[in-house]
Amino acid sequence: MASDDKPRAPGRRAVTTAALGSLLLGGCDRLAGNPKVQGWLGSASRLSLLVQHWLAGDALAPEYTEADITRSFKGNGTQDPDDDEYQALAASGFAEWKLLVDGLVARPVQYSLADLRAMPARTQITRHDCVEGWSCIGKWTGVPLAEILQRVEPKGAARFAVFHCADPMENGNPATKYYESIDLIEAVHPQTILAYEMNGTALPVAHGAPLRLRVERQLGYKMAKYVMRIELVEDFRSIGGGNGGYWEDQGYAWYAGI
Ligand SMILES: Nc1nc2c(c(=O)[nH]1)N[C@H]1C(S)=C(S)[C@@H](COP(=O)(O)O)O[C@H]1N2
Ligand SMILES: [Mo]
């Protein structure tokens, strides 16, 4: 594919492969020695798929400086979930909140905010582009989704991560809660993080407290706020309206690349 319509760039390929290797397997002997993880993340076919995917376009979304940060980042969509369970969690500062990670994984887990904060973190200053036509630059700190996937050990059939959110989109009706999904290629991209901080302080409720997804190469609606559960699935046809997200079910594109 990319090799046919793009000039060969062996140097870049070598660097990218090395970067991938260190992202996926480096710095974690426990992982490298884990046959299940090797089977999933370390398999030659998955690795080459990732390399080809990232070579097909710019691997990283642009990152900005502190001076570029938008003073008043716009809030959009839900800014205070109409959900009793969420409001109770928020009232106690999310001390009782836990993220559930389950579905097609060998080790389903629940993580508190403290658990997530204890994991390796990434900070990035990026531009958020909403499909409505506005953009804001913000600084996000959180745990790379790849870190969590390594811990839960996705099964071979897993292809997508589905993010289940706390906020109903229609009159407090729990059947209309926001959800989103990305494929596992996007999920292990280094800039795909679960952010618990925005601009250096705890993520505000308006922007998705206590945890929101950042998928920096796609449009804003992919970046699920108020994430309560991450479910790994083979396909998302049986979830919600079957199109992979709340807005996708209203007709938006599932792949929202910028
Ligand atoms: N749970 C949830 N996530 C969501 C939304 C929402 O309404 N609910 N809106 C999406 C849209 S369209 C955008 S542009 C961004 C807005 O994020 P912000 O409030 O931090 O600007 O969140 C996205 N994620
Ligand atoms: Mo948006």
C-alpha cells in the first residue's frame, strides 16, 4: 500500500519500528516475558500493520507550547452529566469512582484514580477540533491507553475499544448514554491517552471529569468524556445503535481523522 504510492523512506521506517518496539515492549521486562502480550502486541503481523498505518500519514498530531494554550477552552456537549450515580461520585471528589476495563481481555480490572495516577503518564499540548468548526489548544496529562491494554491483556479476537460514558444525551435517559469506539491501532498510538488533568489541574467536570479520552488525530466527538468503562470487543454492531458511537448513530463518520 503505502510503499507503492510513496517514496521509500528506509530511515524513517527503521526509526518508526524502533519507536514502536520501545512503546510496545520496551521498558517493561514483565511484559516482554509475557507470552500472551507477545502474542497480541508483539506479533509480527500486528506490528507491521501498525508501522504501515503510521507511515501512511503523519504519525503524531502536532504538539504546541504552553504559550499556545487557549485561555478559555470551550466546553461542548454534556458539561454536567444528568445522572444520579455520576453526581454522587462527583460530590465526593470521585474518591469512590472506578474505571472498569473488561470485555475481550484476559484480566478484567477496575482502576481507581489513584491507580491510574500511579501508572506512567504522558503530557501533551494539542489542538482540539470540533466538527462544528471551532478549535482550542489544551494541555492534557493522563495514562496512555497502551499501558492499560498491556495490563488487561486483550484476547486475540479484540479489535475495538468501546468507551462507555456516564452522561445520558436525552433527558436523563440511561439508554441514551454517550459512547465511542476506536480500533486497537488507534488505541496504542502514543498520543492516545486517558486524561485526568487539563492545563495542569484535575480535569474539570465540564471537560469530562474524572477521566476523558484524547485521540489527537481525530475530531472532538471521538474524545469521550466521563469515561466509566472500557470494553474490548470484536465488533460494535450490538452496542447502542450499532455504529460505534453516539454521534455515529446519528450519522457521523466512525473514522473522524483530521
Ligand atoms: N461523554 C461525552 N463525551 C463527549 C461529548 C459529550 O457530549 N459527552 N461531546 C464530544 C464533543 S462533540 C466534543 S467537541 C468534545 C468537547 O470536549 P470539551 O467539552 O472538553 O470541549 O467532547 C466530546 N466527548
Ligand atoms: Mo464536537
